[in-house]
Amino acid sequence: MMKYKYVGQPYNRPDAISKVTGKAVYLDDVRLPDMLHTAVLRPQFAHALILSVETSEAEKCPGVVKVVTGKDCKFRYGDNIKDLQPMAVTKVRYIGDPVAAVIADTAAHARAALDKIKVEYKPLPVYTDARDAMAKDAALIHEDMDDYWRLPTLKQASGTNIANTYHLVKGRGEEGFDEADVIIEEEFNYPLGSCAAIEPHGTIVWFKEDRTIEVWSTTICPFIIREDLAHSYDMPVSDVRVHTPDLGGCFGYKSDVTTEQTIAWIASFVPGRPVKWVGTREEDFTSTLLAHGIRTKMKMGAKKDGTLVAIKSIIYHTGGAYADTAVNVTIASTHNSTGPYEYKHCDLTGYTVYTNTPAVGAYRGYGHQESQIATERMMDLMARKLGMNPLEFRKKNFLSEGKVNAVGETMWKHNGNLLECANRVDKMVFGKPKPAEDDQFVYGRAMVTVMKSPKGAPFSTKGCYMKMNNDGSVNINMGGAEVGQGLRTVIKQVAAEALKIPPEQIRIYTEIDTQYSPYEWQTIGSMFTTQGGRAIIRAADKLIASLKSTAAQVLKTDVDYLEYDGEFVFLQNDPTIRVAVADLARGYITSDGITIGELAQSVSDARLPRYSNPDKNGQGSIGVSYTMGSQAVDLKIEKKTGKVIINHFYSVFDVGQVINPLQIRGSVLGGVLMSIGAALTEEVVFDKEGRITNPHLFKYHIPTYKEAPEQTIEFVETPDPIGPFGARGIGEHSVIGAAPAILNAIYDAIGVDLFEIPVTPDKVKAALEARKELK
Amino acid sequence: MAERMTFTINGKEQTVDYEPEMMLLDLLREVLNLTGTKHGCDNSTCGTCTVVMDGKAIKSCNTPAAKAAGTSILTVEGLAKGMELHPIQKAISESGAVQCGFCTPGIVMELYGLLEANPDANEVEMTNALNKHLCRCTGYEPIRDGALIAQKMIKETRK
Ligand code: FES
Ligand code: FES
């Protein structure tokens, strides 16, 4: 096995010190000269026409500078479907829709004046679930949907609430079920949730007198925001400058455009002064992006010998009031509903449906856990029906080398050794006997196998600027957003390896500023290590080539006779004839003061190799890089209360190459706990009127310290030829297995099949009752 | 009408004007520009706003600013001595306990309140203290590791 010097070591993150000293600057910590504050009015109804907005009383309140409404807003925005407006104009479509805003000298004054705005509404029917909004006679949430610009690959169903229908056919599609001996069909639900990062969203927008716009936002896609605002306000992209300060977690919902257009609209009424908005926790739930909201109806067909032949999935996605961000989640969820298995025939449909709930956007896992909860439960149900061991049944159908996945990509060895992952997890979880049921508890265990693809786009590029200083140290500037995942550490280690210099000589950028940072599409899809890493290696190669070309002039030789070792450029056949890298960094300065050669600096970028849009049957090449793995749970159920207690959670992923063992463990630890939260407690709940009943962290319960189980985490390393030094993405994969593993383990414990999460104590208690009846 | 009070902040006595309805968190962040203390929720659930008042870790988001009069408040900015980090900061920064870091200042101050008063805090005390803090990134294990290392370091300096 190839050994690396810096890759694979547990280096500490460069931003750890600023974060433990309280000096890291997050959005709410940004203070600007003459800054104003804004608070946004949200409606009392989740679906209603706006009859009138009366602002005069609010305008008289202390500290108030201006009250803003959506009146006269002419533009729509959105990157997939332009169905969004910065502020409601004629109607509100969900409970967090911005209706009006107060700009004042302090946030407290702005909030206090909100009450004084009077709005008259005419309520309309409210739908909080895709199924209801799809009903034949349902009122339309977007009457003018047909007029919206959308990507040419998207297709709305006119006269309905269906914003897009995605359809994939492989082989003979549904007809392929005629080859199956056994067919099962079930429906599953992964309800609406929230990323619930501990830092809420916030945005500052400043329309400046020099006709530029400057923005600070809790965003991982400053370049998209820049392009969007430039488009909306009809300015050159170069005149919009967006900063991403330190981010207090993202997990998906700080991608895409979330609150920026609304705050920009508000700030456009007070040109010359920066306007700051920081969401309350409640607004973070009601007025930014939610997650999941996916029901999966799945039909699976297999031969008697356990060979899967056909799958049919229908994804009903409660997309929210605006579908721009949900539509790609639906698509990813649909074509990945196969899990890591091969089927000759696939018929997969995904409906993105408008509902009167906050828009759904990205959440770590991006559609995969939402449909693979179905796949992994179905695998256990099918194995039971076939009388096979669930793992043996899975193994028979793994997407291993040479197999073809649903979108038509042939899998290669480098897609990872799922078999090894599964075997290891199997040993871990089933290696010792299960405790027998006692008075207090009943015990269950189960394992699952999962996969995740990147969700790319045609221009999903990551750029890298590298410059060497006159002491041989290096500064690296990229557009990747550090949300906590530790990408700066990864950059440092990959660059050190590529440049053959110690990480201590490399300094990584601390903020993204579109004025200085190289372009990056957005930091999503577990793609940074793979693509960003490739960009770093390309930049390093160019920088070394430039050093060599200067050295060739100094040493009076051809470039191809030269070697580079991080410290010197030297003659291959006589290393004593050499020049120090530090002496080449600014070009080489001769003793008589003449400078030879060029500055040692480089620019590069990298993207998903051969990404293309799928054809009309959903067949294409979407990623190349998949990461697969296996997860398992060991749990007990408290019989008195129905509470599910996770004893131990196991994960093994084939990540190609571990870059930083400390960070990668941290990433999986956190991802697993998030998904345990989703499986056991987290659900954004709506009443009939479309109001969220639990928009607070004491009601929307995310796992606490005491609830974190012990975890065993291991990695298989089958090098990936594309990623840097063999590495693959792993940022999201850890969240996929928990929900189905827990449901399968509940069956193992009590013999009752559950089909939706969260499995709250009351549901488990009901299942315990059902078990008694079964007995 | 603004009111006036005197208190000690990070070792320095200071007199400030504040609005009567203000919470300590707003006083620290908005009046004194001590932005290391974070604001993560509306209902005293997340723990990011934790500071130490007269040696005890408290939530500054539900402590009225007026309560600070005459007390001594320590925030995350007051822990390091110049370039030298407090052992808790050192341990937490090296154990993998920091990802996005938004929960970090609150956790650091919680541990300060716990371990400065009681370096021998047992597992239950430690668990109860850390359970007051939400972290969405780390799965808590590295925070526990950091807390235990910090405890060891503090004990050693006390020997
Ligand atoms: S801000 Fe969340 S507990 Fe104080
Ligand atoms: S490190 Fe992100 S919330 Fe704890």
C-alpha cells in the first residue's frame, strides 16, 4: 500500500483556536458602519390572498426608518424554477412567507414595530402534505406556474400543484415485474424536519452609493447569491460582492438562495446603509428551508433464488410553497431509491408537489435517507418472504464491479468494496448473542447497506488559487465553505502532500469573499474532498511546473532534467546542482539584480468528470464517484414507556483513503447522531391551518449529550482514481442508515413492522400492544 | 430610559448604560461588542450563550442585564492569557470537539464553571453540565474527550 506523509494524519483544524477563543466571526458578529436592522412580518395564514397592508402606524414607532412591503416587486428568482419572490405580493403560500418588514436602528425596535403593521387576508385551503395537494379538486398554490421560467429538464403538470415530475426507466420498467417470483409493496414516510444548525440563518445586505451590492450571509453558495442578485437588480455580476463568514453549521439548509433575496429587497429601500437580519430560532424553522417530507411507495420483485429483478418507486415529495430547492432533492431521492443494488428493470417516479409548508431544500444526505429508508426496510421484508438471511440477500444484489445502476452507469472496482464493509459490520453487530428479553427491556439489532451519489450540475466547479511566498511558504485560496466539516484541514493536508512541504508552511483562507476567492459552484454533495482535492493537485502541479521552468533558466538546463522535492529544484543526475525553492518563488534574482522567470503561483479548477444531464428516461452519467457502506444498530426498547434506547451504532464506509482520521470520525459521529434524531424524535409538526406547532429547540428535540450512543466507526480504503490520493466523499453518507436500521431492529425486537419515523415512544408503545395481539 | 451599572467583565471593572429590558446576552454582544458569546435559540435551550457569573456558569440569554450589577462576569474572551490558552480551550481545540464551533464558547464556559470550582467533578456532574448544551456537529464524543483531557490538565496544575 502506498504511504503518504501528510495525508492520513490527524492534523488539527486551522480554525480551532479562533473558535475556542470566541474570536471566530460568524454572521451575527459582523458590525458595519451606520448599520440598520430589520425584522420581517410573517403571516397568520399559511395560504391566503393579501387584501391590504397598512404600515403607517409602524412607521411612527421609535427607531423606525422604513417599512417595506412586496408591493411593486416585479421579479421572480430561483435557479431551477423561478417561482420565488423576495416578499409576498398578492398572496402568502406558507406560514413563514415574508409579508412586510421594518427597518430600524436596532433589532429590538424593528421587532417591536412589527405588531403595528395591519394586514387583511382572505384565507385559502391549506395543504401540508403532497398527497392532499395532489388531490383532483385541490386549490392551486401557484396559479401562474406555467409562466415561470424553469430548467429545460423540468416539467410541471399544468392545472395541478405538481411542480415537476421526474421519471426514470431502466430495462423494461414496470413490465419487468413479470420476471419476478415474489413481489412486495409498501409505503414509507420520512417526514419534514429541520437541519437545525445551532447558528440560525442571517444576512446583511448593503446597496452602496457606488452602485455595487455587498452581502454577508450564512451561506455556502456565495457565488450563486452573487449571480442571482446581479440578475434580479440588473447589474454586472462583478458588482455584487458576497462574503461568507464563519458558519455555525449548515447540514444543507444554508445552500441555495434562502433569505438573501428577501433581505436584499428590504435593503434596497435604504440605499447607502447596510441592513442586517438575523433569524430567531422560530424563523429558522418557519422561514428558511425545511428538509425531507418524502413518502415513498415501493414495489420490489425478486426471483426465488434472491436475485432482484425489478423495482418501482413513487416518491411523493411535500416540496413546500416554492419548489426551486425541493425539485433536485426529489430527483436525487427518486433515482437513488434503489439503494446499492442492481435491478434489471427500474420504474422510478418522483413528484415534487407544492404545499403550504416552508420550502424543502437540502439536508445532509440529499434525498438518499428519505427513500433508502424504504429500500432497506424492503430488503429485510423481502428476505423474510424469501426465507433468506437479510445480509446474504443483500450481498447477492450488491452494485459491485461491472453491475449497472438505475441511471445506467457501470460500476467499477473503485466505487468501493461494499462487501467488505458489510462483512465487518455484520461481525460487529451480530458477533455476540443478543440479550434475552427481560422485565424492563426487549432487545433488537439490524444492519443495512447504503450508498450515496454526488448531486452534481453541469458547472459544479471548484477553483483554487495557490501562491508561493519568498520563504517557500504557500497561501491557498479556494471558494469552499467551511461549515465545520473541516475542509480547510483537508486542503492543508492534500496541498502539503502534493507540494511536498509540511502543512505548517501552508496557510488556508479564512473567509470566502467573491471579490478575492476563486469560483466555486457551492460546497455541497460531499464533493469538496474529491473535486476540491483534484483542483489542489492540479494547482500544485502547475506551481511546481512554474518553479521548474524558472529553475531551468537558472541552472541552464531543460525542464525535463529537473526534479522537485519541496525544498530544492535539482538536476536528476546530480542533485548537488540545485536551486532552493524559496529563491525561485518571486522569480530568481541574480547577483546583479536581474529577475529571471515568473512568480510561483497558479490557478486551477476541477469538477465532476463527465457529468451530463440525463436523457429522457433518466439515463446518463451523473457522478462517477459513489461512496458505499454499511451501518448497524444495537438497541433496546423500554417496555413500560416504549422508549427506544440506542446502545451502540456501527458504521463502516469505503472512503478510498482517509485524509484525517480525527476529522472523519467526527464527521460520522455527528452524522449518525443527527440521523438518530430524525429516526427517534425530530419532526416539524403542522396543525390543520399550516402553522408549525414546534418551531423551537425545546419542542423540536435534537439529540443531547446524554442521548448519544457509543459508536464504532471503521473505514475500508479502496483507492479512488479520481479523488486526491484515492479519497472519496463521506460528508453525508453517515446519515442514511440509521432510520431503516432502527426500524429493522424494532422488528427484530418485537416482530412488528413500522413504516415511518420518528418512532416516538407512543408509536412504539402501540407496536408493543400490537405484538401482544400477534402472540 | 437607559440605566447605569458597574460590574467586572473579564477582570476589568466597567460602568455601562443599558436598557432595563435587556438581557445580559444583549449587553455583552450589542453594548460591549463581546461577540464570542453566542445566541442560538429563543427559549434558553441551546447553551451557546453560557458565561460565568461569580464563578457559576449561567445562561446569559435569560439573565436580565440588571442582575450583572456588582458581579464579576467572565466570557470566552477572558479565558486566555495573551497567547496562552486556558487548559479547557487547549483541550477542546485539540480533541476534535470543534467543528462549526458555534456551540464551543458556551461549552468552554460551562466546563470552566464546573472544573474551576470542582476539578474532581465526577462523571454524573460532567454529564449533567454538558447535557445543557446542544451540538449538532460532533456527536458529543469528542466534547467528552476534550472535557476529560481538560480536567486532567487542570488537576495537574493544581498539584
Ligand atoms: S441562546 Fe440558547 S440557551 Fe441562551
Ligand atoms: S461544533 Fe457545531 S454545534 Fe457544536
